Amino acid sequence: MRGLLKNAPEAGKGSRPVIISLPTANGKVERFSVYSAPVIEKSMADRYELGSYSGTGIDNPYKQIRFSTAPNDFQSKLFDATTGKYEFIEPYQQGKECIWRIFHYFFAFLNIEYLNQYFDKKKNYNF
């Protein structure tokens, strides 16, 4: 995968995404179209072999992914717009053998006006 990602272009006119496959929390492997999405200067990224990427699901176009790579690291955040759930892949143990964990996380989005009314009645907190 690292070889594919090395040639991933930035999103823009005429660029073609790289196709990668990643495991998901439900035990499936899904495909994503990915572009380079740098967050640091290119010379520093090249020097330390760092990469940052974003993409969209091919098997499920309602999934969006952001992930980063380093010589001994891979971390990702996947958002499923149909369920509102996030999935993460991150290292669980590093060393000679690296174990990765994949897990769900659900963020509840609350109406800010509701929160203000609730907390104003309780302790006068304001958001």
C-alpha cells in the first residue's frame, strides 16, 4: 500500500485517485479512492516519510476517510454518513510485531439551543 500512496496525487483538476482497500470494524474489507491531502510542508513530509490522505468509499460512497502514514505508523478515521458512526484504525501495540485495533465510535450531535435552555435552567452555563 505504501508504494501506491507514494504516487497519490492531490485532489484537483485532472488528477486521478489511488484505489486502496482497508478493513472495517464490521470485518469487511472496503475500497476507497484516495488523494494526497498534505498537512505539512512537502520537504518535511519527504524527509520523515510522512503522508496524509483523504478519500471516499467506492463500495459505499457515503463513507469518508482521513488517514496518515509514517514509517512505523498508520492511523485512520472513517466516517459513515448513513449511520453517523466513526471508525478508527490505530496501533494497539508497537515493536517487532504491531497489532492494530479497529473500533466504532458514535458522536451524538445535539441542538445547541436545547443545550443552552437545559443548562440555563440548571446552573446558568452557556454554550
